[in-house]
Amino acid sequence: MIAQDTVFSYKIFLNAALPLVKVIASDIPALAQKFEQAHCVFQVSALDPDAPGGKVATHFTVNNGEWKVCADKVATNAQVELQFKSIDAFVGFMKGKIGPATLPKMRGAVKHTGMFLAFMQVLLKMSSLLGATQPPEDEETKVLLVKSFFYLLSSGVSCLNKNGHEGVNSWTKPSPDRVYSWAVNGHPEVAAYIRIKAGKSRAGRGEYKRAMPFFTLRFDNLDSALGTLLGTDDMMDATKAGRLIMDGAPEFGAQLGDFMLTVAAYAK
């Protein structure tokens, strides 16, 4: 039996972290070029005797630079695959515990060398971004890092809700139809949101435009966002100084902040 905390971690990695591969491969020109002529199915999987088919996975179908993400779905036709021997090994590796006990098998690495190396470059870039402890210096990387964290957080909170996390469930079950969002002034391209209603949740990328969000956690600039996201700036201090603006009642900001920390704890 897999421990409940491990279940939450691997679900977040499959449904929130690994889908960032598409964002990174698309937003970094040097990486995007490597997939312009690609026709390949990539997969990251972990063996699990209790899962249908004996494994869990997230896979990606790439055709001429266009990425399709299939989160928490196993592909039977993967051409390039990283396969971990267990859920524990997968979670350990994703949390940076790299060693003989956590290293995956590499399938298709010889037959599809070019695609394998390109995919590994994207995974390594994702790892370096999510593992950052200080903000990058250049604007483009700041944008990509904030976008990646916002997407991870919105999808991560929704993932916890769908997988029975008690704290998140107690927030969504009594809720009317509400949208909570993350934003940075002047950078609509990094926005993300989560919509909740009567126990159900759906994460989204970009600005929510059908109506004004019920609550928005808004930062005055990218550096302020990274201060909070990387844990180098206190949320209370940032709010007092105007670096963090809560568009809505402060108690909802505290609640959303707690769930952000919960996602981060399961992903690190």
C-alpha cells in the first residue's frame, strides 16, 4: 500500500509538474527548434502493481513541434520512455534524490537518440527551473519561471482536490462557483486560475475572461512574484509593502497561500 502523502506527491508530479514540459519546450526557442520536425511519443512512467496495466504515466505526443499532453495516462506506443521501478523511486527522483535506487530505465534511447537527448534537455531544464532558489537575471527566464510556478500551483491544488486531500476538499465542497487566480501586473501571459464549485475543481492557464475572478493573488512585478514563490520574501511583508496585492478579502488570500505551501511541500 502506497502512503497517502506519496500518492499526493506522485499525482502532482504526473498532473501538474510534468505537463510543464510542453511549456518549457515551446517557450525556449533553442529547445523548440529540436522538436520542429519531430513525430514522437514521449513518456515518463513508474511501475505500480496496483494500477491498471501495472504502471502509471504521463505522456506527450509531438508532431512538428506541436505538443499534446496526456497527464496521468499510459501510452502503449511510447517511443522514448523513462520508466521508474516504483512509485517511491519516481517520487524520490522528482524530489532530487538521485541515486541507484531511483534511476529510471531508459527505453528507446538507442533507437531514437536525437529525440531522447532533446527530451532529456527539456526535463533537465524543468528540474533546474523548479529547483531554483534565487530569481534569474534575465526577463525571459523570469517570465517562464513565474508562469511555470503559477501553472504548477493551480494544477496542483486542483489535483489534490480530485485525489481526496481533506483540507482542499473541505474548501471546495461548500463553495459556490468561484474563480481564484494568480497574476502579475503587466504580464497577462503568466496568469493562471482555478475554478471551484460544490467539490469540483478545474485549473486553467491564462487569464479567466468569462467573469471577474472572485479572488486574485496579484503581484506588482515579476521580482515580487518570485520573492514569494521562491520563499525569499514574506507574504505578510510583501502585502504591507504593496508587492503583493490581494484582490478580494484577505482571509481568502491566506487560505490560498496555505494551499500553495501544501502543493510545494508535496512537490519538493
